[in-house]
Amino acid sequence: MGTFYRAQLLLEPEQHRALTEIAGREGRSVSDLVREIVRQHLVERDRDARKQREMQAIEALAQIRKRLQEEHGVYQGDPLAEVRAEREEEMARIWRGEA
């Protein structure tokens, strides 16, 4: 067991009853159960905060994209198809002995 710090908390009667019941069914102390619940909650908060930061980053990128499109326009071609066509032409020249 690691180091523990004593904390006093006040629970509503229904919360205390539910925690006591769950702890009894699982053969655990209420303290152990509360620590697990707090640990899970902190993990969820971290995940939610990370998700929020990621969403803000996506929004910032969308704004940058919009600004770049307004400043420079949007390329109307199909770059992948163009590269494939160039590659096919290059391969054809090689097979014909022209390269």
C-alpha cells in the first residue's frame, strides 16, 4: 500500500448507503471504493481535457485552412491522379527505351 492522506468528506445519506452497500457486496472498505471512484473520475477528467484540447487544435487548424483558402484559393486539380498519370507516362517511356 502507498502513502495515504486522511480526508474528511460529507456524503448525502443516499450516497453513503449506496457506497456502504457496494463496498459490503465487494468485500471492500468504503474508503477503498471511494479511492477507486476518485481515480476513475480523474482519468476521465484527463481524457476529457485532452479531448477538449484536441478539438480546439482542430478548430484552430480549420481556421488556418479557411484563411489560406481565402488568401490563395483552392487547387481544383486532382493531385493524386496527376501524379499517377505522370508515373504511368514515365514507366511507359522506360518500357519504350526512351528514358
